[in-house]
Amino acid sequence: MDLKRVAMGLHHGSYVMAERFIKEALKRKGEIESSTLPPYILNILGKLHAHIDKETALMYSTLIQNYTQSSHLTNEFKKYKVYDTV
């Protein structure tokens, strides 16, 4: 997801950029098969909305990135390219 870019855009006052990336993140959120995800990731995805602040976007980005890079990762995030890159 592009949550890190959302956080960076909001931090730098690039609201048009942040809006574009949050729309992309919400689109990707709708493509995820949630039946294989742990409850804390489902909770994060459930709280993801268009009016996110920069601190929350960065925190969600980090949590999702950590999950996708863990050894117990299912293929769901990689399948939909939902993970953030550093």
C-alpha cells in the first residue's frame, strides 16, 4: 500500500499527492482476501479511511510492512502488492 507516500505527502504539504496515494491504498484494500490475515492486520485495514493523518498513515505503513516481511507471511500481500517498500 502507499501509506508511507501518504504520510510523506501530508508531512510536506503535498495534499494532492497524498490524496492520490490514499485513493490507491483504499483501492488495494478492497482487493485483499481477508480470510487468511491475522486480526491485527484486519483491524488496521478496517480503520483505513480517506481522512487519515500523517502519523497514523506512517504507523499503519510500518505495521503492514513488518507483517509482510515476517516469516509467517501468507501470499495475500505479495499477491496484491499491498506491502510498502522502504
